[in-house]
Amino acid sequence: MNKQTFPHALTQAPSLPGPHQGYMPGFANDFETEALPGALPQGMNSPQKCNYGLYGEQLSGTAFTAHPPERTWTYRIRPSVKHSHRYKKIDLPYWKSAPNVDPDVISLGQYRWDPVPHSGEALTWLTGMRTMTTAGDVNTQVGMASHIYLVTASMKDAYFFSADSELLVVPQQGRLRFATELGIIDLEPKEIAILPRGLLYRVEVLEGPARGFVCENYGEKFELPGRGPIGANALANPRDFKAPVAAFEDRDAPSTVTIKWCGQFHVTEIGQSPLDVVAWHGNYAPYKYDLRTYCPVGAILFDHPDPSIFTVLTAPSGVPGTANIDFVLFRERWMVAEDTFRPPWYHKNIMSELMGNIYGQYDAKPQGFVPGGMSLHNMMIPHGPDKNAFEGASNSNLGPDKLENTMSFMFETRFPQHLTAFAAQEAPLQDDYIDCWTDLEKKFDGTPGKK
């Protein structure tokens, strides 16, 4: 048995060959993995006695009658009830949940922020979370929240899970390790991770300080978008999503488990590591995904298509074709459309658009939208290119042009996004962002045929 060294002597499954070492490829697959030989029952889920004296337990991500059901069977050293004791409420003042409408904050408008700076304070995954916007209602499981994380310290004998949401993590700086019940995910910029609702984990700093973005999804879980006429290939391909192989800790030590439940935080004290799943099988699991494997499609003759063609993941709502959340990626790509204004056009949208810059320069905003920064254009608020972007695109030589060194993304939701007090009062808001459109000129003079 190949044992790898981790901070708390975590025992991992045998390494897989080639590029999938430590991970299993596929999205929404029915995986099976064991860290000790014979730990995973075959042909049934709940034998009278499990090998190694393990306990069989199911983690359900959907109702039992949902189609298709999403669940994972785990075989663990202790059942989860041993990792849950009496709870007491705690306050994480910077992590907010919807509804969170501050009467002193105006969310209507166009907003942009510089990167939230590191303070030098030791911050963990929990204490370093800074909520920027909220939308919907966590209690009715619709909507989302967007956060910035600032992490400089590993969680020590401390664990967390959210009963409210799955988390989509988008690193911008530094490297983190998510030691989860189902295995280990190491994450760095240009990758994302998806952490399902109810999954327990510990976050460690591999290279700090770490900063990034989080989309907290209260609703139906993220899935791959339907490609329609695009067909079976391109965009995000299922094989490029990686689920971790089984790993476990058999370690007695005073520990805490913090739970986010209905927007509140509670902590319980236990006497051991809860990362004790020796084997598991199922289709409810965490993933990582390398954004550099995303294959964009676009116009090859004329016009700029809707940004929905760049959707990586979507979380559906009850309204067909209208997402609870879309995660959209704007990465390096060729621009070839003829007689076309190539950057995103001016528009108003029923959807609310929160953007983040991972690295490089965004084509519609050449200045001011810097790596680590964010912008918000709420529902039905007009936005589009600034003057420099408009003039450059309107007068450029339209030969084939490759956008280089660029990776930005959008969290788009059907709900209006409300700013938190932190976003409005503490985060580095660019007060002059609205002025980027001030010098757009009136060009109309009534001359027929003028362009």
C-alpha cells in the first residue's frame, strides 16, 4: 500500500498512473475508490458487517426520490454521529447569507473593486471569508452569495461543512489543500474546485498568502450546460473534471467541526479527526477542474455571440433556460469575426453579472479591472465597453486577432445581488468606476450612411 505523507498522516488510496495521479476523471460519474484493499463492499451497499470494522453510511445530495439521485456510500472508522455533539452558535461577522439587505447600502448601480488586500492578520478559510454580494434566500435554497477569501493560516484540528450550499472556489493567488472526507484536492490559480453541500473538510495553506473568489450556491447543484447545436464536444469536457481518490485519518485529537446552517454558524467539539472515510462509491463528490482545458467556441464570420456560449457550469432554476447561477469563463481565444464590433456590446440584462479577474486584461475594460478585482452590474443596469475599448474596437484592423494573457469569469444569477456592508464600506471600491463612460461621445449627426 502506497502511503503518502500529509500534515496529519493522511492515508491515501494507491496512486493512479499518468496524469490522473490522486484523482479520478469524469463529471457526475459513479466512482469507487478505497484506501485499504477490500474496504469497499462489492455487490451491495450495506453488509451486515463491513471489513476492517468500518461503518457504512450514505451521504445524500438530493432527495431519495430525485432523478437521478445523487448519493455516495462511505465506509468510515466512526459514523458521522460521532463527529457531531452539542452545538453552540458562533459569529463569523464577514460571512453573510441571503437575504441580507442593508438599508444603508445602495446596490443599484455599476460597481468595481480593486483586489481586497491582505492585512497581515492570520486568517483561516473561515475567518478569512469576505462576503461581497448576496442574492435570493438561503432558507428556501435559491440564489447565491459571492465572496473573496483571504487565507494565510491552515485550519488546525478544525473542520467545516456547509449545510446551506455547495461552494465553487476560484483561486487567484496562492495554493490551498482541501482535505475532504472523500480525499484530497490541491488547488491553484487557473483551476477551480466544487465542494458539495454537506461535505466535511479542512483547508490548509500550501503556498500563501492565498486569495480567490467563491460562489456559494444555495440552489440546485452545478452541472454541465447542455451544448445544443454545438454537439458532443468543446466547452468543458467531463473527462477534465477530477474527483479525489479515497484518503483517511485515524487520529485521536481534540477537534472542532463548524457547520454553516441556514446562514448561521455553529461549532461542536469532538475527540478525533472526522476525515475517516476509508472507502467510498457514488456520484456525489468534490471535483477540481483546470480552466486551461476549457475549449471556447465563438463566431467565425460575423457578430459577437451572447456570453452564454462561454458557460463552464450552470446551476438550474425552476425557470427553463434561466439559471440560478451560470459560471462563465473568458479566457484566451481567437477573434476573427468580420465587420463586427468584437468586444461585448452595450446591454442591459435580466441577469445580474458579477465578474472577477484571475489574471491579465479583460477586452471590454482595458484599464482598471485588475487581477484579483471584481465588478458588479446588477439586473437591468446598463453597462458595456469604456471609451478606449469602444474606439479601439470600432477602428481596429479586423484581421485575425488572438486575445492573449487573459482569464476572467462571471457569476451570473437570475436574482438581484445585494451588496454587503463590507463591499460598500470596507472593500477597495473604485468610486470613479461610473466615470469610465462619461467621455463617450455623441457621434450622430443625421448624415445618411455615416458610420
